[in-house]
Amino acid sequence: MDEFNNKLNDLADKAVRKLQDSSKAVMGMLDIEKQKAEIRSEIGHASRDLSKAYEKLGRDYYTYKVTGRIIETEKDMMDLIRTKEKIIELLNEKLDNLEKEN
């Protein structure tokens, strides 16, 4: 009877360890998926900002062509566009690295 109880306890211990290992793996995968979702959200925000900057630059350029009025915000818009494009590039790299881990 003691041998049976020992084997049963060993089996239960192995099952608990296996369950804990599986839980840790699932939690790790969920954490990675959460990080990826956050990065995608950041990319979306940066893309919207980038689109707005392109739109503003385009409107200003059109106004310049029609009226000849100098674009005062051109340098700022160009800097903003470069910055947002770089941010998006870096976030995409970070996302790619997370996907490779998974």
C-alpha cells in the first residue's frame, strides 16, 4: 500500500510540475502577444501622425504653388516626417524580433 501511495504521489508531483511548466510557457507566449499588440498600436499612432504631416506638407506646398506664399512649416514637417518614419522602422524591427522569438 505504501508503494502504491508513493507512486501516486510521484505521479501527482510530476503532473503538477508539468502543469506549472505549461502554465509558464503559456504566460510567456501571452506576454509576447501583449507586447506585439502594444507595438502594433504604437505603429498605428505613428502612422497616423505621419499621414497628418504628409497631408500638412502637401497642403502647404499646394498653397505655395497657387499663391506663391512661402511655406514656413516646411522644415518642421520634414523633421517630423523623418522622425516618424524612423520610429515606425524601429518599431517594425522590434516587432519582427518578437515574432522570431515566438
